[in-house]
Amino acid sequence: MLFSPMNSEKPSSWILTACLLLGMVSVNLIVFSQDATSLDQGLRDLAADELDPSALQFKAQAHFAAGVSFLAQGEKDKALEQFEKALQVDPESASLATRIAENLILLQQFEKAQSLLQRASESDDAPGMAFELLGVITLSQGEDSQAQRLFEEALRRDPSRVFSRQKILDQALKDQREDLALELVQEAVKVTSYEVEDMTALIGLYLKYAVLRPQQLKLLDQALESLVVKASEVAEEEPVLEVAIADVLMLTQRFEEAEKRLSRLKDFDPPLILAREKLIDLYVRSGETSKALVELGELADINPQNPRPYLLMGSLEADEGNSEKAESHFRKAMKIGPAFEAPYYELAALKLNQGDARQALEVLQEARNNLPQTFMLEFYSGLAMTSLRQYASALKFLRSAEQLAEEKEPSRLTGFFYFRKGSVQERLGQLQEAEDSFLKCLQKDPEDATTLNYLGYMWAEHGKKLDDAFEWIQKALDLEPDSEAILDSMGWVLFQQGKPEEALPYLEKAESKLTEPDPTILDHLGDVYLALDRLPSAKESFQKSLEIEFSEQVFEKWNRLLDGSVQ
């Protein structure tokens, strides 16, 4: 979803954050009836006892439990002291070392945790969790390959490790190892426990795979249904799990069931904002815009300083064609969060769609006053200048956007970006540079018929690289054989190659498919008729073109036919 409650920032590394989010660090706090003082006394009594060697393991566990208790009470130094004592008593226990490492991560003692986990991993009976935690730390250090090996070992030792399975799945999908990815997902439900945290993580794994590989969703139907049934048995008092179940239901288009679950969670105590956000997502997916707007309004009332609900309300109103309401919501979001980027770009896009590029530029200037220079700011400025036909300025902004993306966000450089850049370069007469941009676009999507056609038509229009132009247009036509624009391009490149007889059928077919007359196609058709000495047809085509849009060149050709100077 677009908006999530922001937690206050804690002085911890991303490792801890990631672990907590994924349910990896699950410190099961032992609840003692004693306060800290009585606990101290109990530990002194324990230390004073004469214990035989068979009781060492119990003594180590007692120190560990005390450390966990102190940690829960905020007594970090005492917690560390008890963990150290536990290790002194039972230094050979890989399981104990792993559990202590979990808690050291909570205490931001990452080097100590790593050292302890490495020692534990050398033991034959080291638990899968030891390798999993070590993999997370290793991953944070940029050692991706080593981290993958650790996750694989974690899963080998303990197939129920959902996080390790997730990381291996991510790599399998990246490497396009489809069989392995599917196997990892299909096996997960068989080996994962039905504890709340594990089921929540398991649902997350299924959802990620299904979103990335939607064509495989049918293969998961039975497993997903079984998971929903099992999870539902324990989800009533587990709102996060309930939300996860709703995600599955939405994925499988069971919107009504999902709505019932999420509606029960809206007024959960304490308020579960995530449930409202998911409910809004559901209404958007199912096309119930009015319900989504009501929920967004309530969400805005709950937290009036959050600009995100207003942003989404604006987007929904814009989709409904309610431009004034959309603009009002966008401006409200901008006022509440002047450093929040999205509303500026949404409002700029709204103005561009309305044909008001100058107001779009005013919005973008306001963004410049409140935001650092970003790819989106430069890109939208380029689009606005293109709309105003100020192509030199447009190209300047687009180049700036490209440079920013190369430095910080390479994923921003999509095929669409390079298409827009190429079209501006073409209008500036920079044909070779435009070709380079269009080819970059085609590297992203080799079957982009629009780009193939634009590239071919560009050279055909200038009478250059006609053989290449023909090949590009032919590829586009193979992809979209009924496109009037591509049919026109094919006719035009054949005409430019001196083949008017071959060009004519394409241009006539292009004209027949038009719902509204097109002046360019009619002009091209007139040129072909003229080349074939079909003068009345040529004169008629030129006249029809002029009736739609005046062109001095077309007028001259029509006028020469009219006065008989063309024989």
C-alpha cells in the first residue's frame, strides 16, 4: 500500500530491523514473578549452590533465562553479564550460543553475535537458525554468494526456516531457475510449523512468488487454500496473520471474504492502521472507488498530518475524471508534507493531461523550492517542455534526469524514458542520437512495436537507412498487423524505396482502419497516387488532408494538380 504508519526511528542497524520484520529474532521472554532485585538474589543463590556436572546445562539455561528477563526490563548490562555466564558454564552448546546471538543482535552487539554464530556453526549439531542469522549478517556486509551458501545450509539443517527459503527463492527467481523456485514454494507448506509467526512468513513467501509468477498461481491453489484454513484456526486474535490471510484472498479474487476479515480489524484495539490500508487496497482492486474514498477520508481523520491518504484520494479522483477534487487533494498533501515528492508529480501529470504544461511547470517549480533535485523532478520538467515544444530545454532536463538516475537510481531508466528522450532528439534533428535512445529502449523491451515503428518511420521520413527502416517497421507490423500507424509507416518506407505499387495496399488498408481521417496518411496516399499517375485520386487525398489540417506542402501539391501543372 501507498501509506504505512511510520515508526519512530531506533538506533539500530538494518540487520536488526530486517530480522524483526521477518520474524527471525523471536525472543521468547520468560515471565518471572520476581522483580529485578529478587532475580539478582536468586542468581546469587544459584551460583552458590554446589552443582554436579550433570546440572551444568540447567545452570547455563538459568543464566540465559535471567539474561532474557533482564533484557525485557531494559537492564542491558545485566543481560550481557548473564549471557556471558551462560556461555562460561556451557561453552560447547551450539543451540545456546545461537539463542544468545539472537539477543546480542537485539542489543546491537553485531560483532559479538557474528563471532558467536561462526563458532556455533562449526558444531555438527548447530541449528539452522545459526546459519540463517549468520547469513543475514554476511548479506549486510555485501557478501551475497557466501550469504546464499549460509541460507542453503540453514534450510538443509532445518527445512522450516522460512526466511532462508525466501532468500534462496529470491536468488532462484533472479537466476530464472523456475523449477527450483516452484519446488521451494511447494515444499514450504509441508515443512513449516503452524505457529503464528511461521504461518505469517509462509504466506508472505507464497504471495511474493505468486505476484512475480502469476502464471503459476493455479499450481498453488490447493496449498494456498490449505494454508488459509490452517491459519484461520488461530488468526482470530492475531491481526497481522489475519491481514496476511486477507492478502491471499485478494490474490485469488475472493474480495468479499477478504473484506469481511479486514472490516473486523478496522476498529481493533489498539487501532490497526494496516487493516484499513489493506481494505483501501481491496476496494481499489475491486473497482469500488467510492468505498475506497470513504476509508481514505477516515484514515485522514485518524492521522491528519499524514499526506499519503490525500495523495491516494487525489489519484482516485483523477482516475474518475474529477480533476478539481483531485487537485484539491494533491495540494492538501503538498501542504501537509512539503517534502513529500509524490503529490507534486501527480499534480504535474494531471496538468499535463489537461494540456496545461505551464501550470505543470509552476507545480514543478514549487517542488524545486521544497525538494532536492531528483530524477522525477527533472523528468517531469522535460515532459512539460516537450509539451510546450521547447525541445532544447526538454532535452536538457531529460539529460539531467538521466545523469541523476545513473548515479543513484539506474532502475529509473526504463524503455519509456528512452523513448521520450529519443522523440525529443528526433524533433531536434539529432537523428543518430535519437536512434541510440530508441535502441536503448528496445534493449529493455525488444518487442515494443511503438518504438520499432517510430525508429523506422524516422529514417523513412528522411529518406535514409531505408533498408534498416524497413526491417524495424516489418518487426512492428508482425507484432501489430492491424495498426493503422504501422501500416502507414510500411507504405511510406516502400514509397521511399521507389516501390509505389507495393506501398499502395498498405496505405489504403491504413486509411480503411481509421475511425477518424488522418492528414498524414491521406498525404502519403496522395503521394503514392501521384507516383502511379492516378491524378484524380491524388487530388482527392490531398484535399481531404487539407480539410483536416492545413499544410503548406500539401497545399502546393494540391494546387499544382488543380491548375494542371502536374501531368
